[in-house]
Amino acid sequence: MESKDQFPVKEKGQGGWGIVIIIFGGIILYLFFGPPGLIKAPHEFEVEGLSAPAEVSPGGSIPVYATVVNNGWAFWKGEHTVKMSIDGEFYRAENIELSGIGRENKLFSHIVPGKIVGEGKQIEPGDHVISVDGESIRTRVLEPAEFVLTEFYVDPNPAEVMENIRIGVKVTNTGDIEGTHSVIFWIDGREVYSDDVTLGGEKSEVVDFKIRMENKGSYTVRVGDLSKELTVMDSDGGTSFTWIVGIVTAIIIFFIIAYAFGFVGRRRGL
């Protein structure tokens, strides 16, 4: 009869860990290399910390900064194309190489207002949206200083020879930034007064001066694209107050003299 010792009985629990390891390893392989979306991919790129100046002067550049992060688990480098657009139109692209759990601070572009962007688009003054891989930020290109002349006046008009005439105009800076504008007044093509006006954005100022005209006649007064006709009359033209006063005074003197002679004649006749 054979002994039972020739057939050793396997103790309970032996070989169980091997099965667990095989199952666990299979799950890991399935998650990493099976259907996507269960866990992070080897390489997952995203953009963080997108920044750009809130306002930019006309003619200046717009530096755009962002941090590109690879949130994947792979220890080797992966490639990703970062795309930038302005107001929804493609501007430029750049290739990035990063290993998993890596990040790179990047200056993507210096965008100069007024230059051609994408398919014929220009960055003009106003509000714009800059996007990098779905992350967006707003920036504003300021309007340059631009001056408008309004409310041009010549007073009085008509005027008399050697009478004080006030000439003026309202100057407005319709832009966003400060600027200086030369305001020049002309009479019949001759410069008679000028002033350099410095104004901040959306500010106004009245520029005026006084002048006397030595000769009667019609004159063209101009400033910028605005013009007015000025009529100057001779001070003895028959309608002036001085002329009327002179006539009245002469009549009064005449009657006084006539009365005096009449009185003397009556005295002699006595």
C-alpha cells in the first residue's frame, strides 16, 4: 500500500497571488492601451495661464504668453501643435515637445497692430479676442489721437475797420490716447494765428484769438477744412453809429448857430 506522503496536499492559498497579479496586470494594460477615455492618455496637452496686455497703443506689439502642459502619464516626450487665432481667424501654429507631467512657459507671438494677419485680416484699433488651443483672452488696441475741428466762429460778422474780431474753433481729440495738434488760422491764404494743442483721449478745448482788420472788404477766414466769409465795413460807411451821432451833432450845432444869429438880428431891429 502506498503512503499518503507520496502525494503532498497543496496548502490552501498557495498560487492565489499569481492569479491576482495576472488579473491586475491585465486591467492596467487594458486601461492604458484599451478604449480611450478611461484614464489619462500617454500625452494630454492643454494650455494654462494665457495672458496678454489689456490695452496696447497703436503701432505697439501684443506679447501673448501661455503655459503648455502635458498631463499625460508617459515619461517620454510627445508632440503637440499649439494653434493661435485672432477673432476666430487662424494666425499661427507652433510645435511643442513635452514629456508627461511636463510644462513649458512660452512666448507665442508678438502681434503688431496694423500688420497682416491670417488671410488678409488686419489688427485694427478696437477689441479683439486672442485664442490659444481653446483658451481665450481679450485685448484692446487703442485708437490713435485724431483731432476734429467744430463750432468755428467769427464774431462780429460783419465788422468795422479796426474793430476787435474774435475768431475761434473747438478742437476735440476723438482717439484714446494723448496727442498734439497744430491749429492754424488763415485769412485770404495768410497765416494770422497758430497754437499747438495737447489733448488726452476724448478731450476738447476751444482755441481763439482777436484781430483787427485795417481795411474794409470781404475776407476768407479758414482753419483746417472749415472756412467763413468775413465782411469788414468802413467806419464812415453811413450806417455806423459814429456817423449817425456826427450827423445829429451837426444838426444841433446848426440850429444853435441859426438861433443865435436870429436872436442877434432881432436885437438890432429894436
